[in-house]
Amino acid sequence: MITTTHYMMLSVALFTLGVIGVLTRRNVIIVLMSIELMLNAVNINFVAFSHQLQNDVGQVFAVFVVVIAAAEAAVGLGIILALYRNTETVNIDEMNLLRW
Amino acid sequence: MAEAVAFYIVAALILGFGVLVITAKSAVHSILFLVADFLCVAALYVMLEAQFLAVIQVMVYAGGILVLYLFVVMLVNLKRPPEAHRDPHRLGRLGAVLAAAIFVELAAIFAVGWTKPAEVQGTLSPNNVEQIGRALYTEYLIPFELASVLLLVAMIGAIILAKREL
């Protein structure tokens, strides 16, 4: 029997994979993709609870998360393009203009 | 029984592709693994009776967002690999350890804090597109409109950021 806890554990594991990607990779495009993985983990949680409570509000909020992910991807990739045009790099270690 | 087998297969695929996404050397490979990962998540949504979200996942995520990623990776043709520059201050191992700590914390919250399931509040009809549409246009009308404004702002912002000169 697969319970909601199983889905929550899967979602935790996927979220952790996203955190590892954000913290350890240096390619900024892969960092953005890791953020997409984390948003997907959140969506799995929403849908699992929507299924358990037999209530469709969780799915409505998952749709909103997809909207946010699309906006984030568009703006994030625009920033990456602008940065690449100015600095010729996508390595986050070299994007340290604002670091003190 | 069949549900358990399907769940474990899909979960293993999701986590396996997730590991490949964050370990792949090339960004293009990473994106292709992410497409496979999102398709497996769509299969999971079908198992959870969220057919509308499964279709959205395939169309918006796998079809839209990841094509955008692929475009950007193709646009930034790198003369030297991004992993070449090594920052001596960077603590990659510490990052992995911190992520493991986050995993343990979240798992402990779920394992300890999970007492009893809340009571069922209604029924999900097998055709839940109608239910979701009704909720979006009545109860969640203002968030829905705000989301559309956000998408408009993001579209304009992305164009302004990516344009060479205005």
C-alpha cells in the first residue's frame, strides 16, 4: 500500500537532489535546472496531499507553482544571457562583482 | 500491489534521472535528463489522479520551459568549460554535507510529525479539469489574474534583459 508518506519521502529526496545541485555545481544553467527540480518536488507534495484529502485545491496551487517556474526560467535565462554577453562566462564563481 | 510496483519504478526513475541531471558533465545532457525526469513526474501525477497536471507538466515543463533552457545552452557557446575555473574559497563538499543535513531534517519532520491523516474533504472526480477550472475562475480568481500579470511582467523583463540594446 502506497501512502502519502511514500510520496512525501520521494519529494524530500528530489528536493535534496535540487539542493545538492544548487550548492555544488558551478554552471549557472545547471543551478537553475536544480531549482526546477526543487519546484517539482514541491508540486509532488501538493498533488499527493490533494489525492489524500480528495480536494482539488492542491492541484490549483500546483498550477500556480508551474506559472512561477515558467516566469523564473524566462527571467533567469534572460539574466544569464545578459551576463554571458558581458563576462563571457556562465561560471557562478566568476560572477562575484557584488561580493565583498 | 500493482500500484506499489508502479510507484517504486517511477520513483526510482525520478531519483535516478535527478542524480544524472546534477552529475552530468555537459549542460545539454543535463537538460535531456531533466526532460526524462519531468516525464516520469507526469506519470506520477497520473497515478495520483491529477490528469490535468500531468498534461500541463508535459506541455509546459517538458515542452516549453526545457526548450527555453536548450535554446540558452545553444546560444552560450563556451570556449572553455564553466567548471574549469576553480575558486579556492569554494567548499563543494560542505555543500553536499549541508544538503544531507537538510534531507535528514525534512525526513525527520515527516517521520515524527506525521501523526494521523486529516479527514477526507470531498471527492476528486476522474475528470478533474472541470473542478480545477471552476476553482481557478471563482475562488482563486484574483491569484489567477495576478499570475497572468506576473507572466506578462516576466515576458517583458526577459525581452528587455536579453535584448542587446533598447
